[in-house]
Amino acid sequence: MKRCVLGLLVLLMVVAVFAEDEKESGLTPIGGLTFADKFELTVVNVMAHVTDKKGNLVTDLTKDDFRVFQDKQEKEISNFQLYTEAVYEQYAAASAKLLPGMPLPESTIEPQSVNMIVFIDHDNLHPLDRNRVLRNVRDFVAENLRPPMQMMVVESFLGDLKILQSFTSSSREVRDSLRGITSRAGGRPERDSARQGVLERMQWEIENYGLASGLAVRATRSYNDMMTYAEEEAHNVMFSIDRLREVVTFLAGLPGRKSVLYISNGLPMVPGLDLFNAFADAYNDPTILAETQRFDRSSAFKSVVAAANSQEVSFYTIGAGGLEVVGMSANEYRGNRGPMVTSLGAETYLESLRYIAVGTGGLAIIRTNDFDAGLKRIEDDLYTYYSLGYPLVQTGRDKVHHIKVTLPDHPELVIRFRRSFVEKSLETRVQDRTLAGLLHDLNENPMDLECVTGMATPAANDLWMVPMAVSFPIEKIALLPEGEYYVGRVVIFASTRDSDGKRSEMVSQESEIRLPAGIYEQIRDSRFDIDLSLLMEAGSYRVAIGLMDQITRQASYQTITTVISSR
């Protein structure tokens, strides 16, 4: 598998100057843009979906109907807005009539942008189930994809994560990308065949040898096959979870609503659980169930939910098997607890889809063959909701807050919302925006940041060292007096993504700018250079750079592309 590796070496160019004698009392802060206040006041927006007991949307509530709590403390709702599909349609119609640079009419409500990734997990899909669902998804795209909504299409196939279509508002482009994957066949059918083989081996052993007991049971071939299957399935689950987390990073730093439409036959939260229950039932050995603990991957799914909530990403999951039982049928083995074991086998796959959807404020479309109805629920979720905003004084650090929304005077209604959000430090937000630059052009460059790459030179292990010069005008950086010098400090963040969508780890480097006070006016218009060295394999890359002034807390971003030839 191709690796995407980024090494960062930072060398500050030294400016050799002779300082004039200056009195410290005459130095005051200079340069930079605007100085940030000590406390940053922001507005937390909680999206609440309200339905009646039958699932019908409720859109006639007011601000006074809601109560919002953060960490068990009630917050005053300062911003309140009901968004409906009609609001989005009015916005789209008004935007279509505008010439570039023209403002929207005052009567037009500007809704939040909607960013959705359609993630087809071939490695955990049956091809026939996938193709059936994709027909409905293409119709969903045709009906809904228009500004301010944009979609990306991503697939997981044979262990690789690949972007099939970058973010676009073109319905045709997204539907074409979905049509091109109907012949894919991942490893799910093969794994299900192996599971079926274990069940058949159990039944054969019972029929030919009768019941064993104690250690003799653990020496059977079906026991060894079961353990091998559970280990391999657990390995596959961890790979799949890593890909889910990676898809979440595709949405990092983007404004507006963010969601993933995840299409799969499900992932087992406890790999092999149905087999262990079948084994316990067939051999009358309930002690075997204790061994399921070593395969429990619940904590890994919790990490996916945490990662999604930290980026305010909601999962909408579709169980592609529909009404089909995910586990085994009741007659696949002998025993008196067939229906219970069958149910457990099904639930261990579907529970993961339900868990990540509910945990991120989304919806799980499972145990149904009416995918159109399920997608209509997702459509309603995307476009119809209450936005409840309250002020938050930033603490300056990353912190998880727990949210609760109630309708005290409407116990007959059902309310759904994301139950936590992550307050992020400025450093974390700059990293998120830098990651966003790997997929989007960022027009945020107040410090006039420039990046230029040089000629790559061979390094060890088929890697190449790519020099990069990062520069900015000295006057754009805040400098504080320190003795006879003016001193500023910046942090550089860097990451890369190759043409297959593989992303490097984010790296950062703090750098100091130290200038003799007497020459500032002479060189303030000059650019200050920082040399980076990027360690990468041959290929085509998009490089995203973020620059943060540690004094003013301002940030700039720049993205470039570079091609490294292996020759």
C-alpha cells in the first residue's frame, strides 16, 4: 500500500545585521494585524430536530418552547431560527438571479451550507445489496443536490480509501461517480462464507461425534476455526474504523452542516459474537462466551463518535441488507436457543450503524427495504431543524461540553440533537482549517503567506526531500519589545494529500522572529523566509500550510500542488 509520509524540518534564515543602540523605554509593540482580546466570545449553535410520536415534522415552536443546558447549566438562547426546505429553496432561487458581487435581498434567510460525503464501504457490503441501495441514493442526489449543498463520493475497496468525486454541487457528476462502482466486489461475501463454514463444521461435529465436554470442546476444529474467524474479523473492523475516522477528517474545518452518508451491511461491535453464541448453544458450553471480551471493539466505535462530534459531523447510516437477517438462520445449528442466537448475530452488525448515527445526532436507516422513505427522512433532517444559539466565552483550550435540549411544555414531542460538542483552542481550529485546505481552496490569507517548492532530491527508502520556502511580510507579524530587539513568534502547520486521497499526519513547528529594533522601519516591507523540507514518496500532492501569529492570534492559509517524479 502506498504511504503518504511527511517530515518537516524548519530552518530560519538568519538575517545578519548590526543593531543600533536603542533605549528599551522607547520600544512599543509594532506590526501585525489586529490584537485579539483576552477572551473570545462565540455562539454555540445547537441543531434540534422535533417530530411527533409518528415521526411527522413539527415546525411551529418558538424560542420560549426550548431550554438548552450545557454541562447541566441552563443557557439563555440568544439566537433562534427555524430552517425548512422552503428556506433553502428560496435561497437557491434568489442566489440564481444574482450577478457576482450582488448581495442577497434583505428578506432572504441565508441557510447554513450543507456538506455531505457519500461513503460506499465495499469491503463491508454485499454487491447486490449495494447496487440496490445506490439506485435510491442516485435519486436522492438528483432531488437534493443544489447550492448551498455539496457532496463528495468516497469508497473503501480492498483496504484503500479513495475519493471518487471531490466536493461539488453538480448532481450529474455525483451520480456518474456512483454509477461507475457497481462492479466492485469487496471481501464481505468471502468473510460471510467463512462464517457459514464454521457453522456447518459445528453441525457436522455434533452429528458425527456428539457433544464433547470441557477441554475436549476447545480442541475441536470448529473452535479453532471460530477463533481464527473472530481474529480476522476483528482486524477488519479496526481497518474499517480507521477509514471512518479518515472520512471524518475530510470535513475538518469546513463551515456549515457536515454529514457522512455511510452505506454498509454493518460492522460487528463484537466480531464473532453470533458464532460464540452458536458454539455455546450447540456444545452446551456457556463459559465460551467469556472469550468474546477479547474481541469487543465497542471502545473503537466510541472513538469514531468522539472524532465525528469533535468536527460536528453527523452520520447517516444505511443498512444495505434491508430486512434480511444479518446473522445466521435458526436452523443453521442444533440447539434450543436458535431465535435468540440469530437475533444476536443480526444485532452485532446493525448495532454499530445505530450507535454511530445516534451518537452523532444522525439517523440509522436499518431493518427496512424502503430506502426511499429512509432517504426522505435524511432529507428532512438536513433541511428542517431549529437552530438554537447561546454565547460561550472560550477557555482557550480543547474541552468537551455535554448538551441537553428539552421541551418542558411538550412531552408529546420527540426531540433529537447532538449531545456533546468540543470547544476548540485556536491552535486546533487552525489545524482543522489547514486540513480543509487539502480538499478546498481557502481564501483566508491576511498575512500574505506565500509557499514555493524547489527541486526534490533523493532520500532514504524511496523517499524524496522536497524543499519549500514559506514567506510573509515582516510588518504582517506582531513584534513585542525584548531588550534591544523586537520579537515575534509564529507556528507553522503542514499536511499533504496524494492523488489517491491518502493524507499525511499534521506536523507543526514554532519559530521565532528576532530583529534589532533599530532596523525595523528599513525592512518592514521585506519578506521573512522560513525553509521547510517535506519528506514524501514520488507522486502528485496537494500541500496545505497554515501560519498562526501567536501574539495577535491571526492565521493565514495557503495551498499548493507539487509533483515528485521517481526519475
